[in-house]
Amino acid sequence: MEFLKTLKTPEGCNPFMWICKYNDENYVPEFEDEETENSFLDIEKEKVEELHLIGNGFHSMFNTKDGSFKINDDTKIDFVIIPKNNKNTIYITEDKDSDYHDIIQYKGFYTDGVSNIEGAANLECHTCSYHIGWKKRFQINDDIDIFFKSILSVIINEGIKLEIKLSSKNDFEGDFIIAIKQPDGNVQSFAKKLNIKKNKSCNFDINLS
């Protein structure tokens, strides 16, 4: 796939775009060229092996076999949960018993202004952020299920960040660990205390740039 070599989108298109790699080695880019655009709604999620976000020389992706995010091919991000009073570590990424095919892609927009006149629908919209990720349910035990959503975002003029959302049908306590393996092999870890209340969500934002 030429776009994964150049890390640039076609001329005349958005500066960033998604690319899906299917398990049959075929690729589906968001833009084939300036006039041809593929819809993410048409993607066959169960066939996706990798979801990429590229543009302006930047590259991020994850593989649906392990869910680990990679940035520029040399930084790897993994997630772990350690339940309170429980020695069984839950590997949110690299869970070999299932896959990560519930993939997500979306964009953020802003307009030049607000109008209540008839022509308001013609206001020009600008893309200000690009997002890829996945969501998944993890069964901790017979009583606890954790619903986990992870999004990697490129925000214009702000940088790269991770958005994490967790929820549970029952109260849950533990430690959430984000492990970032750097290009030099060192691992930088962030630990967050989890105190999730029944049917409530717990959100984290982590700046990566």
C-alpha cells in the first residue's frame, strides 16, 4: 500500500486518513484519490486485520489480534488492569482468547460561525481531529464485566492523546496501567486508581505529545 510508505494522503484530501488492512492482504484506504472516497460504514469489520491512521508523515495503528497501539512503528502502547485483592492480572491488550474487531473511526469538526438564516446549511466545516480505536467487553469473573473503549486521537494544533473509557455493571476497584514502550526499549508506565461504580463510567485522557 503506497500510502503506508509515503504516510501522505492524496492531494486535495484531508491531511490525515484511515486505512484498513483485511486478513486477505487487501487494503481499503479512506481516499483512493481526490475524487474517490470509501465509507467506513462499508468496512467488513470481521475481516479487518489492522486499522491505520496516517498523514503528514505520521503513522498510528493497531492489530485486531492484540489491540496494542503503535505510533510511528517504534512506540507501543498496552493496557493492563489489576483488580483489588486479586492477583489475576487482566491483559486488556494482547488478550489471546478473543479479538478486537469492534473498531472505531471518527473525526471532529468546527464551523466558521453560527447562523439561523436559510443558508446556514452551507456553512463551511473544517476537520480538527482524527480518531481510531476499538471497544471490547472483558469478563473479570461471574459478577464483573468491564466495558473498555480506547481511542487514539490526532488533534490539530494540540497533538496526540489517548482517550480511555471504562464502565461496569457492578462496582469495581483496582489499578489501571498504561505501558508505553519507547523506541529505546524503555517502558514508561502510567498507573490510575479505578473506582468504578455500578453502571457509571470512568474516563482518562493521556497526552502523548
